[in-house]
Amino acid sequence: MSQHRARILDGKAIAQTVRSEVRQQVADLRAQGITPGLAVIVVGDDPASHIYVRNKSRACQEVGIVVFDHSLPAQTTAAELKALLHQLNADPSVYGVLLQLPIPAGLPVGEILDQLDPMKDVDGLLEANVGRLWLGRPRFVPCTPLGVMRLLSEAAAQLRGARAVVIGRSILVGRPMAALLLAADATVTICHSRSLDLADRVAEADVVVAAIGKPEAIVGRFIKPGAVVIDVGINRLADGKLVGDVEFVGAVERASAITPVPGGVGPLTIAYLLHNTVLAAKLRHGLAAD
């Protein structure tokens, strides 16, 4: 049995540091008469969505961001959602708008999101913000990839010239993650559920970011010795246990640093939502470069 054990990256502690940074920035803005406000929209009664929204609202209030909660019934129409977004676009007290996904089946999520002002798109999902990210001029970047970059920094991962494998191609995590790693001069491979040579690609990687949404899909022995492993996945097994997309028991004996599930990436996702909301307020008032 190997005696090696990876450093466990404490996402909760790192997120607290980010929140402290944001709290100070909010205090500075309030001293100038600017109160950052975030509108959070949740549609339907998905229990996980309501837990996420409650956690996000509580985190905002802790750092001094005002929250405008909009909890809508599952029967809400596309026209009603678009009208709400137009109303929030025009509201000067709202600096950021978060539409909690998923929304009920049948609602055209892309068409609805297109109604949002890109300067209030704190999730970084609109074409204008996605395009800027890939052009190397980021404005709002999705919160989870920002959190992953902070974890990589805390792990002292050497990204320049490193081989990075991103497993997953979602618009919220996989694709923006690849763009950020490219911008950091890593050599990036995107793998996904249809990739035929996943084990080979992972075995070559100095950095692994797993966001495929399949419990323990990345077997521990795939991991290259000394790699940094960031596990974005959170999957609930039949026995109620939460596990990531990486087989932790095997990976922890090979990686140099690894995130736990839970307590790794999740807390940083919320911390960077706060960060993006403050950025939106700064941009509106010309206090940050666009």
C-alpha cells in the first residue's frame, strides 16, 4: 500500500477567504453610496434548486449584498419570465440577475436568458460574455470555473505548459473551464461522456477537472502520479452518500492535491457568485475595467 496521500484542498476555508474579500469590497461600495443587489429567480419546486437559492441568498446577506428573491410557480410561462427579466433589467437597484437552472421542461431557457442585460449576467451564460471569455477579454465568467481556478492557485498548480484535461462540456463548467485554462497557457483537452480514450487522456494529465456528472467515473488508478485533481461532480448514491466524479479513495493516493466531495468546489461556486455581483456593481459605476 502506498504511503503517499494527496493534500486535501479545503474549499470551505478558501471560500471563506473569498467571502471576506467580497465583504470588504461591499463595505467600500456602500461607503460610496452603492449597494450591490442580486435578483435570484427560481421557477417550480425542485428541492435542490430551492436549497441552492437559500444558500446563495444567505451568503449574499452575510457580505452585505441585498437579495431580491423571486420564487415562481412551475406553471410560469415564458412570456411571464421574459417580462420579469425586462423589469429587472430596468431596475437600478438590481446589479446582477441569477436564473436558477434547471427551469421546468418546456420553457425555452436560451430564448428566456437572451432577454437579460449582459451587464447583469452574473452567471456568465449569455453570448456576449461567453464570446468575451473565448476572445481572452473576460467580463463575467461562470462561478464554478472561477472557483476551480482559485483552487488550482491554492494548490500551486503550474499551469503554463501543463497538460490539463477537462471532463465535461457543459456551458456552465466544462467549456468555460477550458477557456480559462487555455488563457493560463495550459495545453487543454476536453473529454466528455462520448470520449473513447478517457483513461488514456487522464493518465497523461498534470491537471484533471472532472465535471461529467457520473459517480466515480474517473477511476483512481487513471490519475497520473503528482497530478492536481479538481472534482466538480456531486452525485448522491442510493445509500444517500455523496460522491464526486472521481474515485476519491484511489485518486488520493496518486494525486499531489485533490478536492473532497462535498466541501471542495461547491462553497467556491457561491463565493464567486458574490464576487461577480460586486464586479457588476463596479462596472456599472465605472469602478472596474470592462
